[in-house]
Amino acid sequence: MKTTHFKAFITCLTLILIFGCTPKEKPKKKYNVLFVSIDDLKPTLGVYGDTIVHSPNIDALAAEGITFREAFCQAAVCAPSRASLMTGVRPDSTRVWHLGDKFREINPNAVTMPQYFSKHGYHTVNIGKIFHNYMPDSVSWDEPDLRPSRYLKKDWLKRDGETFYISPKVNASQALKRDSLLKLRPVRYADGWNTGPAWEAADVHDTLYYDGAQNELAKKTLTRLAKMDKPFYMGLGYFRPHLPFAVPKKYWDLYDPKNIPLANNPNIPKNAPLQSMNSMYELRHYDGFSYLPKPTQPYEMPLDTIQKLRQGYYASVSYIDALLGQLVEYMKQIGIYDNTIIVVWGDHGWKLGDHNSWGKMTNYNIDLKVPVIIRHPEQKNKGISSYAITELVDLFPTLCELVDIEVPNYMQGTSLVPLFENPEQDWKSAAFSQFHRRPKVSADGKRYMGYSINTAKYHYIEWYSWNAKKGIRGELKDIELYDRVKDPYETINIAVGDSLNQIKQELSAQMVNGWVSALPK
């Protein structure tokens, strides 16, 4: 052996003995994750074809990423939808079926997305609403439930970010109402603070409303996280456009309420069963709306009130859009934007007079369809849209694959990463959702579970009686069928009669076979 070769051999052998392997390049730092939840956000965005809304910042983010145009939530209400998304399994597996169900009490050993990322070397931080408001789930985060300093008052620790107003008069009224409510029952949603008007348009700086204040906290936190020697996963949950529509006046001024079109489907679907509709108790809770009956009963809301509510929703969307734009610009300034995956999602849709109703809590697509936008720093195909059927339960495995973490084998969703390369490829044949209709809010005082399946052509729903204690379905009570192509606003239930029996049988069988049978081939 030549002397030079022998020296090289000795050098390599020495490196192996010292380091246990041959020398390698320094591994590239893993991508950070900014996981942005926008409460009650339906696809009211320019990138989804809404020509009225002002959403330039989210649209700009979409222009760098991929927009999923046919995304569905698993349940059209906060707690079940978020529990499913954050654990990667569906509501019948989480057993979170309505607002009061707490997934951590039901399954103490559940592993959430931030928990899983923390186990794989990520520093996880929570600001705002990621799980349900009063369930921040400290187990999931290295830094749970961070809040702006001025909201850390003792009496506000159980209060939700959506309940704050600017008006001193409203604040005084809230305190009086809360005292009265807590005397009647000491344990209440939002600790009794969720009272007040359905809207507010104070002429103040963005940071004086809660979402703006927590946006500033997010900036400070990102500055700190950027200096860490490990990647971060930040869950940032904005509270608007959830009621009340309380946002700075300048966002209301973006819209002339008379120019915002009214709902395309202002009536309950023809032939729809009573249990299909929500009760509107959410809006009824706010000042001046206690007169509202259930949507199944006739009522007349003044046109100017309808216009005001629709304007408030749009103003709230634009407020959050502006805040997210400010945050993205700040990420660029501190040098972390180019190494951060950003996911923007809504937890369910929202009716703005659609189906004679306001709010969510149905199995109709106005409530099930949600925005999902993912921006990856090194995405080759930028500004693309996918019309493949996708679901919120897909986000957990998708993010695992994007950051090169092993996908847990119990996931009930599918990684969307292949759609980044080819958004037009064959994908899922259906999306699955459900809704638990409780006796105190159902039109006939009975309990139901409604199961929904959406294919490219049809939306099929089966309603069963439901045993809440055992968590099992009983007798089939009603079915609904909507033609998604001919009747996209779901105005007529065509399940009535025998003319479509074969289609109903096929969809029912597909529902029984479940989500596994609908996976991409």
C-alpha cells in the first residue's frame, strides 16, 4: 500500500473510531411549523372565489402554496372538529361529539399533534384557540396557553378571547350579567362572560382587540423561538370571525352592507327532516336576538340586521387577514419565513342566513366545507389549487410527512403531500362527517346522530337515534340526498321517493364501508 493511501486509510479509521461513523454534512435544520386556526372561517376568501371579501394576505400566502378547494371538517362544531384534527382520528374514535365533551378526560392517553412533534424534537407553543376555548390542554404543549399580559387578570383566566369588547358600557353590563349568572350556576361556558351585543366597531388600533393583542404576543414569541437550537411548532388560534363580530371600525368600512349579496339558499331544504337543522342558540344568546325561534319555525329578521351581521362577518375575516399579513411580514424581517411551513385552516363553516339560519351545527356543506391552505418554503408548484376531496383529519399525517417525521400508524387521515406534486391525481372517493343533535336543541326534543358522506357527485346523510351513554346508534330515522352538481346550495332533499333507490343504496353501502374504503387507490 502506498504511503499516501495508507495515511488516508488511517485518517478514515480514526474518524470512525472517534465518531462511530464516517464524516457527514451538518444536517439541515428542520422546518418550523406555524399552525394557524381561524375560528368559524368558511371559505370566504378571495382565493376561494369570493369576490366581495378583502383577504389580500391570505390570498398572497395561497399564491405561494396549495389551496384545497374541496376540504371538509369531520363535525361542524368546535370541540369535535378540533379534537379530530389534532389527534388524527375521527369523532367516533375520539368520542368527542359535542361542545362539552373533553377529549383529554375521555382518553387521557391521547397523543395530539403538538405532543407528537415535541417527542420528535420540536418546541411546541400555543397562543389562542387551537383546541376548544376552555380546553387548552396543557399536556399537549411545551408552552401552553400563552396570553397577552393585560388579559392575565385573575377573574379572566377562564374567560375566552372572543368575549372582550371595547365599550365601557358593555363591559360593565357583562360584569353584572356574569355575577347574576354565576349565582344561578357557578360553572358556565366562558366563565359566564359570553354576554353582550353581536357586533362592535370601535375606532381603535388593531392591538386593542384580543386577536390583535395576541398577534403582538406571537411576534415576541417568534423572536424568542427563532433563537432556539431546535425547530418550533406554534399553534396560533384566532378567535374571529366567531361571534361577536367585534373588530376595529376600519375593517367594517371596507364593506357597504348593501353590496354584500344575501344567502343563495335562504330556506330550509325542501323535504329535510326536522333534526337536520341547528337551533341558532348561539346567535340567540346575544343582545337583541332572544326573539329568534328555531330555523324550523317561521320568523322574519329585518333586512338591515341581516346586512349588519353579514358585514360583521366579512369585517372580521378582513381583520384576521390583516393580522396574519402583519405576522408573515414580521417573520420575513426576523429571517424565519423561509424555513417555516404555514398552515391556515378553518374548523368548520358558518351560515349567514343560509337555510333560514345563522351559525354552524348541521351536516350541510355550508357548515362542513372549510378553507385549508398550506405553504411550504420549498414548494415547487406554487399557487396551485387541488379539487381533490380532502379532510381536516388529513392535516396531522400531512405535517408529519412534510417535516420528515414518521406518520403514526393509527392515523385515520391521509397525507396530502402527493397532491403538492400532482393536484389533479385521483384521490379520496369521499369525505366523512357527522353531527350529534342533542335533545335540548333538537326541534322535536329527541337525540340523533347524523352521518354524512360527500362524493364528487352526491351528499348523502343518514340520521339515527342515538344512545349517548353507550355511544352507539339505534334505529335509522331519516335520510337525505343532495345532488352536489345540480344543487350545490342543497335546496332539495331528493331522497324522498323511490326513483333514486340504487344511488341511495350505493351511498349507504359506501358509508358503511367507511373512510378506509375511500382512500386513494
